[in-house]
Amino acid sequence: MLPGFIAREVMVDLVWVLERAYGFSRAEVAGALESLLSAAGIDVAAADDVGQGLFR
């Protein structure tokens, strides 16, 4: 598997699309982001900030 990188701006856009376009609840968005954070080979910019935001 090739390594990947997800920029902070992409994470923000992803949340917007999941909520607005697909009607995801906050819990569903959190689950999707948590899956990305724990995926092997994917480096998420500001992963600590994203992780903290999930558990507010």
C-alpha cells in the first residue's frame, strides 16, 4: 500500500461534504474521521487536533 497524506483543509472539506451532501450525523462523521486517523499508511495533518475535536 502506498502511503498517503491528508491536509487539514481536506479534513475540513470532508466534514462539510459528509454533513451537508450525505446527511451524516456528528457521530457518523466522527466515526469516519476516526477510521482515517487509525488507517495504516495515512498521515493526517494536525492529527492530534482532529482527534481532540472528535471527543468534544
